[in-house]
Amino acid sequence: MKDDYDEYYESEEANLDSKSDSKVILFLIVVAVIAMTYWVAVQ
């Protein structure tokens, strides 16, 4: 199966870097939401 990312990125390496970056960003967003929820809850 060919990824849709291929049309946006020039190489397979750039494609994998983008997927990795998006997973890291998603993880950071989840951690930030959990931290803010906890901070609001203890106020």
C-alpha cells in the first residue's frame, strides 16, 4: 500500500521523519492536556 505522504515528501526518509515528528507532537499534546486537567482539578 502506497502512503499518501509520498506525494508531499521527496524521500522515504523525509516521510518517516514526518510520521515520527507527528507522533511526538501528539504525545506532547496529550501530556499537556493531562497536566492542565490535573492542575485545574487541584485548585
